[in-house]
Amino acid sequence: MHIKIESSWEKQLANEFEKPYFKALTNFVHAEYKQYQCFPPAPLVFNAFNLCPFDKVKVVIIGQDPYHGEGQAHGLSFSVNDGVPFPPSLQNIFKEINNDLGTPIPTSGNLTRWAEQGVLLLNATLTVRAHQAASHQRQGWETFTDAAIAQLNAGREGLVFILWGGYARSKTALIDASKHCILQSVHPSPLSANRGGWFGNHHFSQANAYLSAHGQTPINW
């Protein structure tokens, strides 16, 4: 699968593309897409990177796995295509934005508009087999996306890393809290959110306050 990745990211991750694990991962993904229905569509596997060049990143929101239902995933964590019903986690994200900032809940769950403002919507695993959650985990994607986080940590300053749930929070090991802002809470999925700690986390206003304090334009959530 020769899928193009945006040029600044291609430069940042050039070493990864040459490593044995990435070649094995490419072979695995290629075989999966040939044999099974997989998501997101192949041209959108690197959509998060393509919409948000390395130097334009302001905020990083880390998800775990692409949605595995028909027509949902388009390469951005938590986001779905126009016209697709909101998955429960995304519903809770929009509710918290509404509580936090008073922004009305949108009619579309497509978060491309965030990506274009500098929000890197990065899943740890970038592909999945249809209707089989976690089916492409532990094949090498996590190594690749960890490398992307590490490059941002080293090469940029004043970023906001938003980590929801235990898996995303494990990524604090890759981030220097003295030069970046780390916001952590439980996951927005109903199972976690309804236990408390999601609603009222104010991550969206906190992210914007940090960006403003560091001379950056806030995100229009």
C-alpha cells in the first residue's frame, strides 16, 4: 500500500518508514485490505497527518482505534463522516464542549474543521478490519504513532496534548510536561464518562487558554 503522507510528516518520520517493523506492518495492512473490508478507506489512512502538517499542530487528541462500522472512520480520531450518527463518545465530547464553552452541538460529527485548525486527531492504530475492534492492534501502528508523538514532543513547544482514558494517558511517558500542556481525564465513552470525571473536565476551554497564553490562536471547537 503506497499511501501518500503529507511532506512535512514524511520528513519527520522518514526513519520509521525504513525500519523492519514498518515494512512488516505495510505488508500486513496491504494483505488485510486485499482480503477483508477494512477502515478507513485506504487513501484516508494518513488523513490526520495530511490535514495537519507538523508545523501547524497546536493540539493533539489521542484515540485508540478507528471506528469499525460502515462509513464511520475517515482517518481522524473520534470523528465520523458527514451524515453518520454520532457514536456515543463523540456525543459526550460535544456535550462537554457545550457545557464548557456554550457552543451549540453541531449537526455533523465530521471533525475535519478541527484538523484544519491544527488539531491532530491521532489514533494509536490507524486501520481496523470491519466489525472487529482492535483487529489491527499490535502489528506496528502503535510504534509508528508513538514516533509521531515523540517527534512533536522534541521538535515543537507549547502544544496541548489531550489524553482521555487509560490508554491515551499512558502516552505521558512520551511528552515533556515542562514544555507542553498535558490535559488528562477519563474516556468520553458512556461506560467511563457516566462514572464521573468526564463532564466538567473543561479541556476545551483549558486548551484554548493555554494556546492564547502562548501567543496562538485558540481553536474554534
